Amino acid sequence: MCMEMLQKLVNGQLSFTVAGLSEIDKLRLLDAAGLVKAYIPPVHADIDDAARQDPAQVIEITPRGRRALIRMPDERLQMPRWH
């Protein structure tokens, strides 16, 4: 989930490197939503004409991203519904 990634980023040391297509795709969504600022290099063709994605860098968690985490429900603290 993107919000889980955002939580990890907040708890980590910036500038944070993200590699792997699925992780970079999550980062793209967070960046597009304005929750983080990131440098995501464009996909490029390698010698064998296969598409390659270089690692991305998370530069900043935005104030909007920090507010989103504050509003995120903590599933562990919710009481079960018995009815």
C-alpha cells in the first residue's frame, strides 16, 4: 500500500533511495498526490533495448503527507465490533 510506504519513509532517514518497479510506482503515486517530493528518473532503454528504471530518491515528506499520516486510522487501536 502507498500509505504503508509513506509511513516507512517518515520513520526513515531522508534522502531515501527506492528501487524496484512496484516500489517506484507507489512512490510515483505519493509524489503525484503531493505527499512527498521525489526525483524519479525516466525509464530508458538499455543496450538490449529492454526498458530500465534507475532508482528514485525521496527528497522530502511534504506537510500534506505528514497530515495524511496523522489522519490515517491505526487499525491496531480500533476496537473490534461484536454486534
